[in-house]
Amino acid sequence: MQPADAVGSIPMPIYRLGDRTPDIHPDAYVHPEAVIIGDVTVGAESTIWPAAVLRGDYGTITIGTRSSVQDGTVIHAGPGFPTVVGDGCVIGHLAHLEGCTMEDDSLVGSGSVVLHHAIIGTGATVGANAVVPNRMEVPPGALAVGVPATVRPGKSNLAMIQASAAEYVSNGLRFKELLVRIG
């Protein structure tokens, strides 16, 4: 667990809830204004950005390695439906994930919602503002767009997802080194 941010002595809002304690890899970057509560694991080189909320009060949240949870995202889980984010994933600004699975190298666009028991396959993309309903499966390499989402096989861009994930790893390192609160 990370008790204070990497830029000084400002404690991050990371909370144990009863016996549920976050497990944050020391090589991860968690912005001082993100909130992590309960049964949450964050892997190496992953980044959790400002105003993101990961609340593992009723279920488990797992963020793999080199994954990005961007500003304003809400991730929750429930009993019997954990939220699992694989390695090299990108979650855009203001997304909402609840009780779903993102397989490795997948992307959920800004403002999207992915609900209970949905699966976003390896290398798949959920387009901005899409809603992936309960139990929907987005196949590997597919693009899901719209409300409710419709699937377009083979329309994702794996190279773009991987480049975005790498950029957020680099940005996390930059923030660890250079971010200073001045007010």
C-alpha cells in the first residue's frame, strides 16, 4: 500500500474498509486526488489519475500492470461480480466500470459505461460514450459503439491501444518525478 504520494507528504485518500485493504504496487502511480477504498489491487506501472474513484467495498477490483484509469473514472464491484482490468488497458476519462472484465490490451473510451458480467476482449475497444450492457461480450479485436453498444468485428486498433498504454506509463513516471502541489 502507498501511504503518501510520490511528490511529498500529502497523504492520498486510500482507505481500508474493515478487513478490505488496498494493495498498490510501489511502481504504480496514484494521483493524490484519486480515491481508492477497500479490496482494490493496482499493478506495477499502472496509473490512477485525478478524481478517479475505485471503490472495492462489496467486491474485488483488480487493475493489472501498465493500465491507465483516467480522470473522473468510477470503478465499482459487487458480491459475485468483481471488476477486472487486465494488463496494458486504457480507461478513458469519466468512464464507469462495474462488475465487468477488460482483457489485456483493451480500451474503454471516455464517458463509456461497462456493466455487470460484460467482457471486453483482448485488443477490443469500447468507443466514447458507449454503453455495454450486462453480460454483453465484445470479442477480441472488435469495436463496440452506441447506446446500447453494437459490435463491429475487427474494427479496433491494437497498435493505438498499446501506444496509449505506453504513453500513460511514461506520464506516470513524469508525474512521480515532477508533480508539486503549489496551493
